[in-house]
Amino acid sequence: MLSHLEVPKKQLPEFRNLSIRWAIAAALFLVPLELTGLAPLSQLVAPGIMVPVTEGLDLALANSIIGGTFVFGVLLCWLSRTPELLVWLIQTAGLAVIFVVARRQKWSGITALLAGFVYLCLTFVVVLSIGSGHGLIGGYNEIVKAISKEMDQSLALYKKTSTGTYKAEIENWSLWFHSTIIYFLPGLLASVYLVISLTNILIAKIYLDRKLKIDAFGPAFIQWKLPDQLVWAMIASGGLAFLGKGIYKTVGNNALLVLSTMYFLQGIAITAFYFKRLKVPTFIRWITYILLSIQWYGLLIFVIVGLSDTWFDLRSKAPASE
């Protein structure tokens, strides 16, 4: 009686393969909803992992796996009464769809990076505008209040545990840190979204390159180059940051932070290119990256290198490999 429901033997390996893909998708999108604190970390890798997981499938089927898991995730959020996790779910599932489509359409790594970055920013703005009930500005102010409350509580704890000599210094530093974080909050959030997009692309690219021998999201990271037109946004942001006043100055500073992060990544790519061309030992490379990245002037050097590539095409001036 149940013979018509059985999977034909010829289709059994394919059926099992598809079941494994569904199971991985469920683990990536549903498990973080139930484990406190795991969701933000998993967003760094989950969308990128879905690219090799859906490799070889029809685009519609690949997106149906992501979409179906997304629906189960929405239901789980509703049952567990955690609507705040919907933002994470929308961003993570949507980012996975973008990268799967980017893989099928053979987008470059930079194009996929910028597409993922724009999507994360737009979803945050839309969800904040609709979900807060107070509009975009009201929702943003609610976030600022929540962050301020957490930082004030931390400051109060430090005051209780610190003694006279360092108490004033800790309080002054905390107040400065608090005001700086609030002032640059939009730029910091956007920079985090840029890093999230980057890590997912690199995870997908590395796995496809090394395990499946597929060249995806090319060229290699050391050859990544931002669109030359982006330099005008950098110049405009710098002008607002240094010459603007009030809200215009704030917008300029935050935009400058985000764009500097982009050119910082390009600066690292150029540095890695020279290290490879000059055959610098891996240990020396990592020591250089770490030492420069923990100093403000080191970060600035990477940004300047990345920005200079717009005019000087630095990689074309590298010595020929032996």
C-alpha cells in the first residue's frame, strides 16, 4: 500500500544528498535562534557556507532550500516569542540568496561584497523603520538609549570596583568612549556589515577553490580593486567631515569611516600581493599585519595604500616574480 511513497532506488543517492543539504541549512539558520549569543557570530559564516552547500543545484531549488528554512525560522521565532531575532534571520537568509545568485551569475568578489554590504544596510534601515513603531529616527534613538544604558551600567560597576588613584581616569575614559561610540555608531554598524559580507565571500571562495577546484568570486583577494568612481565618495565624505557643521559633519565622519574600511581592505590586498610577489615568509607577513593593525598609524597606512591604488595602480609596479 505504501509502495507509491517509496523513493526509487535510482534516485536514492540524490535524495540523500538533498536531505543532507536541507539538514545543513537547518543547522545554519535554526540552531542559532535557540542558542543565546550564537546568532551574531554565525552570521559571519552561515550565508557563505550555503554557497558550496547548494553548489550543483538548480538556482530555484537552491533558493527554495534557503526560503524553506527561512519560513521555519520565522515560525520558530514566533513560537519562542523572540521577534528581535527576525532581523538576524532576514539578513542572514537574504545574504545567502545574494551570494548563491552571485555564484551562479559569476559576479566578481568586489561586486558580491558591495551587494551584500548594501543589502545588510538596507534591511537594517527598513526593519528599524517598520519594526520600531517610531520611524527610522525614533528607532535609531531607541538603539542609542539601549547602548547608553548598557555602558552607563558598566561605568557604574567600574566605579564601585576601582580605587581613588584610577577612578577619575577610568570615568573620563569611559565618558569619552561612550560619546565616541554613539557619535560613530552608524559608521561602526556599516563597517561591521562590510566585514560580515567579506568573511562570507572568503569562506565560500576558499572552500570552492580548495575542495571543489572551482574558481568563484574571482579574482583572488590580492587582486581585488574597488571601483575607481568610489574615490569621489571618499573625497566628498572627507569634505563634509572637515568643512561641514552639525549633522553634515556627523554624516561625513561616519561615511568616511565606512569608506576608509573599504580602502583598508584594499590596502591589505595590495600588501598581500607584494608579500607574495617578493616571497616574504608567512610568519613575517602575519607579524606585519598584526603590528600595523593594532596601531592607528598602521591602519592609516593601509587606507592610504588602498586609496593610492586608484591613481597609481600599485600592483602593476611590483617587481617581476623570479
